[in-house]
Amino acid sequence: MKYFKKIEGTRVYLSPISLDDAETFCKWLNDRSVTDGINKTKDLVTVEDEKNWIESIRNTNDYNFSIINKNNNELIGNCTIGKIDYISGHAELGILIGEEENRNKGYGKEVISLLLNYGFNELNLHSIELSALSFNKRAINCYKKAGFKEVGKIRESIYNNGKLHDVIILDILKEEFNNLKFKNKQNV
């Protein structure tokens, strides 16, 4: 598969999602180690479903990307800036790292930083939010390392694996992100 370096980072780049990615996405969305953390375990996903989803996102104003490892041009996940409200300057961010071997390596934090920079400094957004299931501590820690702040909780609102879980809401403002970027440049 040929990928395109739309947004380039140090170790990963973001490429437009391709229909060729459907089979890999399907594999991930049928793997409990992936789906438990994003409340998709109950879903049954086929390759055809993923192809239909990829076709459907072309008709939205969401920005959806495949996450590619720069060292080997291997697909390691996908991400999005979606549900964009251009009047309020607000959007939601989503990220999925597929294989366990690619988690806890800093790819998520780098991807989030790339998306935030794109959202704030290319799309002129004011705030970006995301949510995580309360038990997904690894994801919540990653979001906080990227600059997100916990702003709320929806109590016992998601049923997953036989239990009710809280949803943690996090967000970041453009000014906070740009201040964080400035501080990081000073510490280099």
C-alpha cells in the first residue's frame, strides 16, 4: 500500500485513509484488546462494513487519517478530527493504535500532538475534546501528557464487559496547546 505524508511527525506520519486499510481495521475492530477500551466489543464488524465506512467518511467534513510508522511505512492505527463546528471552533479527536506491540511507545502522544497542531493552526479551531472510558487509564494518561485536561465525567453511562463505567471528558484549548508547544521548544 502506498501512503501519503499529509502530516509528518518524528516517528509517524498521517495519510488519508485508503480502502486498502479496511481489512486491517476490521482485524483490529474484532480484537477485544482494541475494542474493550473504545466500547466497540459488542459490535460485529466485517471487511465490507469497514469499506462502507471508509467510503462514507469521504462525504463528511471530518479529517480521518491512517497512522503510519515512518521507519517501515506500516499501518499502526487511525485517527480523526471530527464533529467539527466551524462557528464555535470546536471538534472531537479520536485515535486508535491497533496492535499491542505499538502501544505504550509514544506514538499516540505524537499523533495527538500532530492532530492538535493541525486542528488549531490549520483548521483554526478553538477547542478540541475527547472522551475515554474510566478504566482506560493508559489512554487517559496519554491524553493528559499531550496537554488535555479532565473537565468532566458522565457517571455509569457505558455498559462494557458486564459493568457500567464512567466516561471521562477531556479537552484542550488552542491557547493551552500553543503555550505547551512554546514551553516544549524552550526545554529542547
